[in-house]
Amino acid sequence: MNLIIDVGNTRTKLAVFKESKLIHNESISKENFLKDTFELIKKFNCKHAIISSVGFLKKSQLTKLGSKINLIELNSNTNVPFQNKYSTPTTLGVDRIALVANAALKFPNKNVLVIDAGTCITYDWIDSNGNYFGGAISPGVQMRYKSMHQFTSSLPQLEPKYIDTFTGDSTENAIHIGVVYGVISEIDSFINLHKEKNDELTVVLTGGDTNFLANKLKNTIFANPFFLMEGLNTILIYNLK
């Protein structure tokens, strides 16, 4: 069994894979990180693990975790199944590395755009020859709501909501329309820009806001909220071999 650990900006996700099949996933709090992780290792008798961290994580926690299981810490030096053409590879987020790795193996010989709609929205493009060139980063849905509340004196903090109109008849509806339609338009625009340069393009949408956004986009996509976890498992298997 393989243990997959994704330490993000807002939450930590754990998953267990039997070879390439996802058999368990959960989100945990940072306060119980080691306790919950150790319990999962024991419960599923996990032998190998990979960790991707863009959020909190102390060196001491990594050391303790490495004493319990064969652990790979994903970084810019980890072997991956694609050619990294990013001009500053050491600054490339490990979450983006995992997404591109999964795209390279799941869609071989295809141009793929991976869109991760989480705290930030990331766009990553890999060509049909397995070359990764980079992409784009913009504020995510929740970040846009929070920024309007935090950087103004009177706009309220709202939870994401889809309004089926382009014209808001209240301040709250205007905010919902501005954020949600802004994100949808942005994503469709990036997809169209890539389609102009690539006759055949496979588009994957993943991340925490996958289900909220998927059926609102005009373009055809593959929606897979577990694409990042699959990518981490892919990298783990790739390095074990």
C-alpha cells in the first residue's frame, strides 16, 4: 500500500493507493498531522509514502514520519516522467509537479492543460512530446471573495454561490456574479488560448472547487478532483521502479 500526503495551503489530505487504485482518502487538521498519519500507516499497512508540502511542515515532523515508513519528499530533484523546461525549476510548486506527472502518464502523446482550482488557480501545459513549459497562477474562488471583504470597508464576506444571471440586483449577488463568472470566464479564456495553438488539447480540471465549476464551463473537460493525489502516487511508483 502507498500512502500519499498532500500538505496544502488550507488543508492536509491523505490517500492510500493499492498500486494505481485509490482505496481511501481523507482530510486532516495540521494539529493532528502525525497522529492521524501514523494511524493510517498502521491501518492499511503502508510500506511507501510520498509527501508534497506547500504549507506548514516542520523538519522534525518529516524526520519522525521517515522513521515509520519509506518516505519520498517531493522536490525539484525528484525523478519525474516528463521533461521540465521551466526556467526556474527550483521555484516550481511541488503540487504542480505532481499534476504534470499524472498528465504525462495518463495522457501520453497528447497536449494537456491541467487546471487546479484550489486556493490559487494554476494552469499547467505539457505538450505531446512530454515537455513541460509552465503555465499561469491566479487567485482562487475563496481568495477572491476574501480579498474583496478584507480590502474594502463595507463588502461582506460570502460563501461561493452561483447566480444564474449576469446582472446582480443586490450587493451580495453582484459579488457572487463578479467572482464566479470572473473565474469561469478566465478558465474558458485560458482553454481557448491554448486551443488556438494546439489543434488537439486535453483539458483536466481538478482541485477543491472542481465540482463547483465543472458544469459551468463552456469547454469540454475531464473533471477529476483526485488528479493531484493520483499524480503523487504516479511519482512514487515511478521512483520505486
